[in-house]
Amino acid sequence: RDGRGPPEERRDAVAVPGDIGSEDSVKALIAGTVASHGRLDVVVNNAAATFLSATQDGPLLKQTVELWDTLMAINLRGPMLMCREAVPHMVAQGSGAIINICSNSMMLGDLGNTAYACSKAGLATLTRYVAAQHGPQGVRCNAISPGYIPTKPVTDERRAKLEKALLRQNVVTRGGLPSDIGWMAVYLASAESGFVNGQVYSVDGGAQTHQGHMPDLRDFLAEG
């Protein structure tokens, strides 16, 4: 407990180690959760091989089978297993919300992160399929597609240049915060989104709202 808020609003958190790429591990995680709490209301598929994608993933011609399969196992097969194991419990109780964390990298082509982007595109499609197949049984499945969300201070000049280029795409005049994604997940998990199913929401400061040339065009027009 964090000690904040009225006692009736505080909850205990339990961390359980697991391997999202392992079928047995996912089965044990879901079964253990239901055994401990009696039901399963919300699943957030947030685990992803982000370190691997940042250090090894690249353009098509540099892809290896090992890297591709590892990223797919963690980023796509893992969430599929979580959905597969969670849905029967949600169907049995007549309700449940699944939130998949995708990525704006899946929207358009880019120079790198090929395997990562493809895995997230697959996750967006899985989201719609779960919603279509199990929505009538009370299960909602939606996804969040984050834009650039800085999670640690920039410590080198090269990274600072990259961050500046990425943030130029935002039409909200700040960088993203982890809480921006968190609050959208809270909404999608809550009764307030009860009429929402099978949707993918970009939470990206408006980066996907405009043509790619717009930041440069804005500079050009400002110069007169």
C-alpha cells in the first residue's frame, strides 16, 4: 500500500515473476491470480522486448530469424496466450477488460525496428479479433498505441537530437508521460468505457494527426 487516499480505496499489490513467452508460465500466472482473488477483471498486456528492439532490431536486410522469433514470442505470442487464458474466466463471470499496449511504430513504415513494429501490428489485429469473438460474452478488448514517451533523462547529444526530432511531430506542446498511458488504461478498464470495444487509441500528442512534412512546413511558413 502506498499510504495515500482513504483506507477503502487502498489496495495491496503482489508481484509474481513470470515469462510472457512461456505458455506454462502464462497459464500459471492466470490460474494463480484467479485462485488468489476468485475472479479476473482486467488484463493489461504491457510486457514487450523493448530493450532487444532498441539494441538489435533494425531494417529488413539486417533481420535474423532468431531476433524475429524472439520478438514475436514476447510481443505477440505472449499477449495471445494471456488473452487465451484470461478470456474463459471473464466469460464465466460475464465481464472483463483486456488492454493491449501497441505502438505508433506499427502505423507507418520507418527505417528500423521492423520486427517490433510488425509484432505490434499483429497485436492490434489480435485486439479486434478478441473483441469480435468475445464481446457478446461480456469481454472488452481494446488497445493503446503510445507515441514517444520519454522515461529517462537524455544524457548524450545524439539522443537529444533524436528526441527533438521526435517531439517535433507532436501537436501537444510537451512530451508524453507514462501517466498519459496509465490514465488511458484506467479508462479502458473502467465502466466508463463500457460501450468501447475493439478499438486502438493513439496516445501520442497528436503525432498521427498530420502529414509527415508538417513540422518542416510550419517552420517554412513561419519564416515568411
